[in-house]
Amino acid sequence: MESIIISKSPEETFILGERLGQKLEGGEVICLYGELGAGKTVFAKGLGKGIGVAEEITSPTFTLIQEYTSDLKKDIKFIHMDLYRLQYPEEAETIGVFDYFQEDCVCLMEWPELIADSIPADILEINIVGSGDLPREISLKSFGQMVLSDLMESANNT
Ligand SMILES: Nc1ncnc2c1ncn2[C@@H]1O[C@H](COP(=O)(O)OP(=O)(O)O)[C@@H](O)[C@H]1O
Ligand SMILES: [Mg+2]
């Protein structure tokens, strides 16, 4: 199943992330694709807010993995990964990427293509197309056990 949403501003992209975040319960792996400047981090900030992270979400460009706790859903952690600076795929194992694929974590990965061969089967795939001030086309697809209809039911009601 696929759902396509047009976002005309950073705020709209943020809100889409927030709506999705509100639906997550832990154990989800979200692969977030898009060129530099597409709006992946804007989406991630919204998602974190929706999960209930009060702390400011910053781009984990240099740390690669940033861990946040939800202030709303007490047992859930939000794991924001940005694999852009991964030197080689094996490094993902070393920095613990796979250790976070757990029931109590919502994992959002920017640049998942850098670990293409190790992406789990049950994921939500999001692709943001567009740059500059142009509207973004945001597509959401679910694979395996992830059920997109449940997740997106509210995201579409903009
Ligand atoms: N519709 C939109 N959605 C998201 N970002 C947008 C949109 N329109 C313009 N922008 C701008 O594009 C940039 C996206 O930056 P960022 O989220 O850091 O990109 P990425 O993480 O994909 O490299 C921001 O400066 C944001 O203000
Ligand atoms: Mg980014």
C-alpha cells in the first residue's frame, strides 16, 4: 500500500511527521529517503514531537545516532539516525544501528540506502522528493508487518 501526500511548506512536513509519530507504539523502523535538503530532518523533528519527545531534536549528522526518551509514552525511545557519514556498511554494526531495532524503540533512519543490504523486512518507507521552496511529494509505503492504513488514517486528514 502506498500513500502520497503533497507538502507545501516545512510546517506541513513537520505536521505530517507529528501525526505519524502520534500513531507509533515502539518497534517501528522507518526508512526515510530524500536528497540533501529534501526535508528529512524537518519530518524527523515532527515525528519526535508526535512521539512525545519534549527535548529539541537536532540533526544527528556528526553523532549518526541520537537517542531521545518520550515524555508521553514512557516506555518508548525515539532513535534518530542519520547514516550520511557512514564510511562503509559494516560500520553500522559497530555503531550499534541494529541494536536499536527493538520493541521499545521507534527508529527513524535518514540515508538508509547506505545499509541497503541490512534493512529489515518490516518497515515503513518514506520518500521525500523536491527541493528548495518547491512543494514536496512525500510517499509512504509499508512493507511486511507494518500496516500503513492504520498509521496513515489520521495523517491524511490534513
Ligand atoms: N515542503 C517542505 N518540506 C520540508 N522542508 C521544506 C519544505 N519547503 C522548504 N523546505 C526547506 O528545506 C530544508 C530541508 O532541510 P532538512 O530537513 O535539513 O533536509 P534533509 O534532512 O533532507 O537534508 C529546510 O530549510 C526547510 O525549511
Ligand atoms: Mg537531515
